[in-house]
Amino acid sequence: MRLSRVVEVYCGSGDAVGSGYLTTSGTVLTAWHVVQAAGCGGVVEFRPLDQADPTGPWFTATVAWPTPEALPCREDVALLAITDPAWQGSDMAPVRWGRIIGQDPVPVIGLGFPDAARNRTSGGRVLRNTLPLRGHVDPLAHAKSGTGQVVVELDRLVPARRESGPSPWSGASGAALFHVGTDVLVAVATDDHELAIDARTLIATPVAALSAARGFVAAAAACGLTINLVDVAGEPARPAVALPEPSVVPVPAGLSNLGPGQVFVGRVPELDALHAAMRSGAGVVTQAIAGLGGIGKTTLAVEYARRHAEEFSAVWLLTADSRGNAEQGLAALTRQLCPTVASGHDDAALAGWAVSWLQRHPGWLLIWDNVDDLAEVQPLMAGVTAGSHLLTSRRTGGWHRIGVASPLRLGELAPDDAVALLTGLAGEAAADSEVARQLCTELGFLPLAVEQAGAYLAEAGISAKVYLERWRTANGLAVRQTPESLPADRIMTVVWRVTLDKLRTTPLAGQLLRIMAWLAADGIPRELLALPGQDPDALEAALARLNAYSMVTLDPGGGTVAVHRVVQAVARTSDPDDEHRRPDDVTAAQHIAVDLLAALIPTDDQPKDEATARWRMLLPHVDAFASHATGRSVPPDAITVMDLAYRFLNEQGNVATAIRIAACSLAGDLEHHGHDHRETLTSRNNLASAYGSAGDLGRAIPLHEQTLADRLRVLGADHPHTLISRNNLACAYRSAGDLVRAIPLFEQTLADRLRVLG
């Protein structure tokens, strides 16, 4: 494909726009429905792609084919003969034409001017930019249509969203599609809305079908165009290398993902009680640590695992605030054990393999950190019974459902231990034991607050007495509490204010905290925080200061950043009286977080393994954003990120996370587009499908019923999306065992698809 031969096409008679390609210096290939209003022999306009002058001149051409005898033109392709005397196209080598053979998908690339890429100049004029059409032609899809057309599965969901119109790909009709391997023209994108299943699916006409179309070869010859077809075949997909039998993969010595140790003081009675509970019983042992945020639950669990590591064959820490994140943690275990073959498998398969491996290698300890909903992790825990489970959670009840009679309820630090932690971190700055005790008392003996106060003293070089004065001043101002209204949250709000006051000279530090508040608490990649135009050295300096003040934790080995969830909750809670959490700044941080996520979404030209790895890195943060956005306004750009993530999750079989993502996308579409917009209907269909995949038919069926009714009313009975909804509802009825309602819907769907699609 040559960029200089890509053209825009405009038909003034029907005010229609499309794309095309210069097959010779005197001919253009495009879609018939774009120029149909001009009629056979009618005059249309085209403009070559000029990267130096996007507002260059238009030239005239006539419709050389189809001729009246070739109507109706089921191929939906048109050949234009350039007639403009001002056209000075240089001699061009004829395009090579290809015939798709075999049954394997053929990789293709094209370039078009879709509505999704249109924008306005400073003068208000609408210009269409280009978007690539990268994907593959599937010779087996649409084989019964009778038109010879094929389906093009694109590698990308169109990234922009339109407020009106049939499809974001409108305007790409007529784009030439070339075989990636040989640069041979194999098809023309024709139908971008009437037959398109979604924004990743187009219909195309193979150019080989034109050689059999009435009058095409003669019309082409009259324009100096000769059609000589060469065979083009796809390549069969290479299967992923099979994962080994779990029983033959040994337990590596010292298998653990706990990372470096941290300062730990006190908690001797709690450690003893936890050890006694973990040693009770001969079978699977499950114990939980419950308590407020910032009380030190994770720290205690990790310290216990470190002290007793020799008693376990392996220790693995899972972020368990959702089933999806827990599955990703199990998948990470498989990647650790099988690094050379894991890349070809999705997270669901990797997590399943990890469960099997754990069952065949007893004696391990799994730490399920920050469990919010026991129902999310209980099915995973039920499959691994050959070791020990330790959970941390803010939950106060319901533990009997997973066999925990009495969780270890963690309170604040003992006063002497809190003082020891403060002095251990601050050194001479906390030498006055009486002042240190007063400060710890006002911090509620909350470990997180004491830790951050100690880091402040050590870094700022002030005494505990000065910090206590600043604390009391800030505490008098902190009249607004976080939504949970917990003392720990109020304490952390004051700690936040005191620390950020000190960091005024590094304003990027506060901005980064507000941005990270919308992401997952752990494993935030440094590259995700690279603000556009920001000096990388300034980013590292800001992170270093936050780390020095214990507001974040840096993982130098993994290149990631972690923020405590309590700190995140404070940073997301706007307060007009707090200069570090003004409502506009909190909202701006939410939008920036979306932009940063969108900037790292895999591109079309990335190898699949790289794209999958990138998605695995991003998904915890997209999932966290969706959770944090619940009950709040969802930025429009976030909806596109959610849509892309939902599709990847579907491919990976990560149903639980897909449900949350789809729900967030639907909430955003309802907010920005209303109930009847096409995007809203698509999001509702996605959420229904996600519930169906999870087996939750009680939620899936009503959503499918509502979506079908709305699509019938808004789009009509014959629209492809309506046909999809009817089929989805029939499948849901069948899954529920309701064949009385399923069969008539299947029959109606088949009849309508035969009539509409062929």
C-alpha cells in the first residue's frame, strides 16, 4: 500500500463521503454506495492524501463501473475514471490484484477516512484524518451471502466515539485492503454499517469477485487497467505451546513474591495468636486478619509469613479485592513457574493451571490481601485445599462462610510499640519520649499514620514537638471527613495535609498522589505516570520525595509504585477547604488518569504477546478506576478505555472483571449519551453478555430483554444489532432451560438473518 495513492471520495449529489485508492494514475477504486447518488457515468470528486497539505484541491472523475447493465451492484464496488484536466498524476505501476485461496485468515492493511477521525480546523472546517484498517479477512465468514463478500475482523476497536451517525467507521467505505505479506490488493472495504456486527467488523468485497462481475473487466480495460490475479493464502494460527502437567513441575526453593522486608515492631501477642490459629487443624487451614484501613493487616500477614517461611513450601501474596485480581495473582504464579510457555495462554487458563499445581504440591501459604467480598474469592479458595490460606480484610462478619470461626481482630498498636516505631523511623527527631508518646496518642496509635509521621520527621529534620504543633493546627482545620467517617480516615486526612504542606515546593508530588488515587494500590508502573511533556527527572524526583515521606512505596526491582488504600481514599475525596484536594484538582486527576491509561493501550502493530503483556499490566488499574468511579461522573474518554478492556477480558475469560468494566461503561454511556444512544445499547448488551458468561442469568435475561426492546424501537427490526440482541436473548433463554421461549426466537432470528444478510 502506498500512502500517496490513498484518496478521499466525495459525491455531491448525495453528500456522501468515502475512501478510495488509485489503482492506476487514471483510475480510482471505491465503494459503489458512496457514489451511487451520482449514478452510472456520473461525476464525483476525489482528493489524494497529502500529508503536507490536508486541504489540497479536489479533482473530478466519472463512474466508469458499474454500468447500467451491471445493476444492481451486489459487489458494492465502483471504478472511477479520472477526467479532470488539472489532474497531473504521474505514471504509476499497476496494482497487483490477488485471489484469496484456502480457509485460513489473511492479514490485511488499509487506510481510510472514517468519521471517528474527523476533526475541525481552527477555522471551523471539518477535516477527515486517517485511521488504519489492520486485521484479517476470514474467507469462511459470510460465505452464504451470495455476494462473494467477506468479513474483515479488525485488530482495534475504533478509539473515538461519535454522537450520531450509523458507525464510527463511516467514511472508510472504499478503502483498499492489501495482503500484509505481499502488498497485493485483495479486497475493498464496502459495508461499514448495515452489515457490520460491531465497531471492529467490516464487510469487504474480494477483488477476485470483480473479475466475474458483469462488465467489470471490459470497463477496467477501457480505462487502461488489466486484471491479473495472483493467489494469496493465509497462515494457520500457531497453537500455543501446551502448559506442562502440573505434577511434573517441582516447587522451586524459596518460592515467594513478598519482596523486601520493612520495619516491623511489636505485635508479639498478635503474631503468637496467628501462629497458633494457623497450626490448628490437620487439613486446609484458613485464617483471617480483620481491622480498619491503615491498622497494619497486610504488614502483620507478611511478617508472619517471613518469620515462618521455612514451614511452607511456597508463599504467594494475592491482591484479592476482586476475583479478577486474585486470578491475575494466580496467573502470575504460573508465569513464574512456566516462563517459557505461559505467554500463549490467557489469564483464566493460567489461573486454572496454578490451582491444579497448588493441589499437587501441598504445604504452601496463600495470602489473600484486602478481601472486600468473600463471594469473589470463595470459589477460587475452594479449589485449593492442600495448603493454608491467610486473608486480610476490613470485613467484620461473614467469616463462617469460609470456615473461619473467629478472625484475628487487629487493633491499634500498643502505646509502647507505637513510640518504638516512631523513634525507630525518626531517630533523634523523636528523642523526647513524652512528646513522642503525645504524638502517637493523637495519631490514634494507627501504624500507617505513625509510619508516615516518622518518615516526615526523618526527612524534614524537625522535632516531634514541631510536628505535633503542625498536626494540631491541621487537625483543627480538618472538619470534613471522608465518606466512611472512620477515625482512621480522619487521622490520615490530617497526616496527608501536614505532609503535602511540606511538599509544596514539589507540586508534582501532590498531583501524582491524586492521579494514583484512581489506580490500583499496588503495581503502578512508572511509565503509567509519565505525564505528557513532563521531565522524567522531575517525575523521579517527585516519586523519591513521596517515598521519603512514606506516602508511596517504590519497588526498584519491578519499576512500580504502591500507595496505601487509605491514602488513596483521602486523595480521591475532594475538600474545598484543603488546598491539596480541591474539587477541580481531584476531577482533573481523574481525567489525567484516564489519559495515561489510554496512552498505554496496546497499538495495532504490537506483537500479540507484547500486547497481552501490556493489557495484563494495565487491567488492574482499569478495574480499579471502574471501581473508584462507581457513583461518580465517568469521563467520556474512560468509556472507550473500558470498552477496549472489556473486549480483552472477554477474550481472556476474565468474566468477573468484565462485569465491573461493562457496568462502568454503561454508567458512562447513560450519563453522556442517554438511554437510547447506540453506544448505550451496546454497553447494555455487553453487560448482559458478561452476566450470562458468569452464569448469572437472573441479571442477564432482563438486560437482554430490555436491550432487544430498545433496539427494536430505536434501530428497527432488521438492524444487525437488533438481530444480535434477539439471538443473545434466545441463547440466554436456552441457558436457563426455557426452550419454550428460546426456540421461537432462534427461528425468527434465522429467518430474519437469511432475509437481511443472505
